[in-house]
Amino acid sequence: MTNLTEMPAGPELAVAIAVEVMEWKWFQDPAGSFNVCVPPDRHAKILPEYLVKNPEWRDLDYSGPKYPTDIAAAWEVHRKMHERLSLVRQRYYREIQEAVQQRTGTSYLAGWPEVFGLLVSEDICRAALAAVRARREAT
């Protein structure tokens, strides 16, 4: 898995957010002839039995939301983080504050709600992914 800080704000980060935070699922037929990324509300509706989960996300076509580059899509990630356990939310908020501090190059740790004025979509995505991964590693 690519290091989160080295991952560019492009398709790979968007897929990681879709799958790990927003609960989309990658599926691929065993012959490898097609891949599909399915949002949670469509999992049971369109997946035939011959589809299997694909653990590799690279080189797969993804046409879902561009979470790291679209602030409206990133805001959905932020809203999804509010549904998470308290420990995950706390880690997410801390990650957001640190991301803003790092990006702005200041020693000032922005508080709430002023940190929202300094956020970019990439900050939201990286913070959410870091919080979810930290929780998964802790369990």
C-alpha cells in the first residue's frame, strides 16, 4: 500500500477514499475482463455471484467522485467521518488540524471552526484515510 503522504491527489487517492472511507467495493470477474467499483447503495442490486473482491486498486477504471480534488465530494467524506466512532472522529479532527498546519507552514494549530476556512479537499481526504487506517491497524 502506498504511503499516504506520497500518494498524489489523483485517482489512486480517490479510490482509497471510496473503498476505505466511503465503503465502496471493488469487484472483478475471475477472468479479469472487467472491473467495477460499486457504491454501498448498489452492492446487492448489481453484483452477480461470479464477481469477486479485488484487493488491488491500481490500474482499475474508477469513474466515481474525485474526492481529493473536488471540495463538494470531499465534504461528503467529512460528513461520513461524523458517522464514525468517537475515537476515529477525534483522530480525523487532529489529522485535519495537522494537515492545515503543515500545508500553511505555520506553527499555529488552527482551532475549530476556523480550521474550515483553511481546508482544501486533499486535507479532508488524507485526514479521513489516516484516521480510518489508524483505527484498522489498532484492531
